[in-house]
Amino acid sequence: MQDALEAALAKFAVGPIATVCAGRTDTGVHGLNQVVHLDTDIVREPFSWVRGTNRYLPDDIAVQWCVPVGPDFHARNAARSRRYRYLLLESPVRPSLEAGLVGWVFRPMDIDAIRQAAGHLVGEHDFSSFRSADCQAPSPVKTMYDITVQRHGSLWCFDFHGSAFLHHMIRNLMGAFMAIGSGRRPPDWMVELLAARDRRLAAPTFSADGLYFVGPQYDEHHGIPSADLHLPWLGTCP
């Protein structure tokens, strides 16, 4: 995404422009509100930056808004927390129209067991058991502020709010939730995995298809818009 954005900005601004992104996402992960900042002497109205850049972007990437920010703003370092959403389809048949937009599980899932397991993750923990071998974060210790699990018919919504996330962390947590929700593991298995700090003992990494980077959270004075979480093509999911 960043390469495509910088290429589009270079065409619009007729010259190279470097950007800084709030965070990285895996291949196949969707970004609802990736925040990017850039420094430039070029003067344009915000709507001109949006429309002009979008003219040169591929169809699956679109700038949604543009706001001027002060010198104390940094897309990555100024973020107070980050949010992710995972959309899961529980169905005996694989996704069709939703293919690539949702994860899929064909086994019936127990929401009470999953919510109990999720409760063990809230707070500050060493998430080494859910960290990929390629993770470059300086510390595996992160704070999970909240995990909300909802179900709307066959569609599940998992909302994660944390200080920051490790590489593959959400997808690895989803793998554990699938094992617990299907009854193959008890909810307290999540406690064992946290204590073990060993990725080899946890569940396989789950699909990236249903993972959405909802975006970072900043102090209000920066004036950064929040993501619109209404996804009409997937039905009701607040």
C-alpha cells in the first residue's frame, strides 16, 4: 500500500514524497483507516490532495480524507492505541460473495467459551505465544484494553483494542479462539498459552481474509477522523 501511495503522490505532486504509516499489515489484511503523514512545501487544498492522489491509485486503495496537522503529529509514534476487527463467517459452506472479506469456520462455535477466553487476554501480558518468528517488535509485552465478541446470524465480529500488536498476533489469537470455540480446547487454555510464552504450543495462524486494521487512536487535538465501521456488503456489524 505504501509503495502505491507514494507512487501516486509523486505523480500528483510531480516529485517524490516520502510517507510514514501508522502501522504495517500482512498481505491480505484490509485497512479501513490506515493513517499516513507526509511533510511537504507544496500547498494544495485538502480535497485536492484526496482527489488528485486517488486519480493515480489502484482500484483497491483510496484516500478518504486529508487534514493539516501540527509539527507534534507523527502517524506512528503519536498513536495512543490501535484497533483491529476480525470478521468470521460460520457456515457449513465456504464463502462465495464474501470470499476474501471474511475468515471461515465450518464447525459450530461456542460464543460463551470464546468470550471467557478473550477475558484472559485483557491487561498487560507477554504475547510471545502469539508472535510470529519474523516479528521485529522490540518487546512482546503489550496491553490489551478490550476484546468484544459479537455474533449476528452467521457473521461473527471480533473487535480488538490494544496499545500495539505483534506480527501475526491477531491471526494467531484467532487460531486459538477457533480451537476453543469448537470445543477442542477449554477457555483456560488461553491462560496456559500466555504463561508458556512459546509460539510452538499455540494454534496455527488463522486466515488473513477477515482481518481489518480499523486504525490508530490519537489525542483529540490532532483532529484525526475515525474509521467508519459500517460494512453494508457484509450485513449487520456495528
